[in-house]
Amino acid sequence: MLTEQQYLHFQTFGFVVLRQVFTSDDYNQLDAEFNSALEAAYRHAPFDGTTRHWLPMLGPSTPFFASLLEDDRLCKVAEQLYGEDTLGIISDANRYVGDTRWHPDTGSIHQFGVKFAFYLEPVGPDTGALRVIPGSHKQPYHDALKQAMPDLNMNIQEIPAYICTSEPGDVVAFDLRCFHASYGGADDRRMCTCVYYNNPKTPEQDEATRKQASGSGKTSATYNRPDDPLFDPHWLANPAGSPKRQRWLDRMQELGFFEAA
């Protein structure tokens, strides 16, 4: 759970850096599952430092990653921020290449939630640390940035932002509506994320979330795995009978996530 100060920081600026959420044992499991899963998924196109690799990590071969959405260290924070009906959407792994442009992780101010990002190597200002524009999850600043960004013609590092320097074990939590980017870093920046969506409560939120769900069906194809499911059948089967996961699955079904996938 967030402290009162951390909660206020997130609500005000749209992000918070949580130090040493994961232990060294956790890191070892993350590192091992990351390497084995990415290698297996991309046997047809081994990583060569030129193209980003992305993989959902919800299957039986990555049990620790698959457990993270229901891990209280993340889930309780998401519920604290967006309510107990918050939806756990995905846990994934990325091998990034080069800089990442400024962008939010949603197409609408009405579709939002929290992304927990954590790196498997130290990252800093010139080595790919996440940069966040504080307060960019709020209106009218969000729309003003969206309109201005294409015309600013500024380098990533010239945009005023907070640089979320982190060590393995740290987690950066940010609202999906926040503009964020990264600069520098090796051509194999290993970043993992867990994503939670606000359960839509208004017609505008419902429409925006359904649109987001519809677009998600193209993700595996975008990252050169067109025949792979976005949601692992084992995770969808919920073999342990988790009530929380089942609530997520039922609501995601209503919103069209699995039709899109």
C-alpha cells in the first residue's frame, strides 16, 4: 500500500517511484523467466539489438510473472488508486532498442489505470530511465501536450520532465494518461510491466475502454508473433479458482478484450 504522502504524490503528479519492492530472490526469478521466455518466443527472430521484443508473461512457463497481477505489492496499490474493482490486464516483458518517444499509454483521457514498470538493470538519465511529465494525466494539460508535442520539435531530453532513476527491485508506478519517454540506454533495455485498468463507470469511460480492448488484439502481430494469443489459455482458465481473477476475466469478457484477442 502507498503511504499518504506517496498517494498524494501519485494523485498530484501522476506517478510515484517505489523503492525495493522486489527482493533479490524475486529478481532472480524475474531474470530467469524473462530470459527463457523471450528466447523461446522469438526463436524465429533472435534478438539482435535492432528490433524491440515484447511478450505477455501470463503462461505456466513464467509462473512468477503470471502471479504478479495478484501480488498484493502491486494489486493493493492499484486498488488503492482506482478502487477495489480495478482490473488486472497483463504482465509483460520487453527488450527495448534505443529511445522511446513521448506518449501516453491510452488513446483517451477517459481510459486510464496504472502501469508498474521495473527494470532488470540500473537505469539513469542517459541509460534509458523512464521520464514522466508530472501532471500530464490531468486536463487541460494532457490535451494541451497532445496538441503541442508534434510541433515542439524538441529532443526527448529537452522536454521538462522527471527522470525516474531506478535500480533492480525498484518499481515506477504511473497513470496511463501520463506522457512518458526514455532516452539513451543499451540496445537491450530489459523492462517489465504490470498493467491495471480502471473499471469503466461512465458511458465515456466504457466507450474508451472498449476501443482500447479492440485495438489490443493486434499487439502480438505488431511484435512479430502473429499466431500467439495475447492472453494465455492457462491464465484464462484460472485453474486455482481465484475469485479476483475471475472477476477480472468476467468484466474483460463484457468489455470485448477476448473477442479482440
